[in-house]
Amino acid sequence: MHIARAATLAATITLLGSSAAWSQSGRTLDTFVAEANRVPLNPTAMLRSDARRLAREANAAFAAIGGEVRAARAGGQAPLTCPPARISVDPRQMLDFLNAIPPAGRARMTPTDGIRAWMASRYPCPLA
């Protein structure tokens, strides 16, 4: 089970690492994760400007991924992830996932790529 999950993660990271999103942002997932690791995961975190900036960046990534899912479905293609209409995000769980991506992979990915990989692992599409 863990081997299959790791293989899926590796394949997703490989595909996402060369995505068009990389060319749209100079910020890497590695930088995003390093900053996020410094923010305490408690109720007062959103008082910090860096936490609010990271949250805005994550929300923009979720919006972009939602648009990709809708566009794929509208075009008759299978999306990379099949999230429900509303999702619940556990920041610690997502950060653990992003930290598990090897640093070399994080250096080639954008935050959107990392969040897309997390969503693909958490909300896989049913096999046809």
C-alpha cells in the first residue's frame, strides 16, 4: 500500500514538476514549505502577515486547481483530482505531505503544483 502510494506520488510530482505553472511563478514549493514550517499551527497564526500571505497563496492555488478541474470536465477529459464541492483542509496534514516531497522535487515545483499533488492524493478520481 505504501509503495503504491509512493509510486503514485513520484509520478504525480514528475508530471507536475514540468507543468506550465512553473513558468508563471518564480516562487518554488521549497520556499513556500520553508516559510510555512516557520508559522505556528495555532489559532493566533493568522495574526502574522507571513501566515496571511501563505494562506492567500494557498487559496489562489486551490482556486486555480478548481478551475483546472472544471475545465477538464467541461472538455470531456478526466481531471487529475476529483475533489468534492467543498473540502476541509487540515494544514498540518497538508504541510506533512508537502514536506514529504523530496527537496529536489520541491525546488522544481510551484506551490500550486504541490497543492495539486496533495489534492490528487487525497481526492483521487475513480478509475473508469
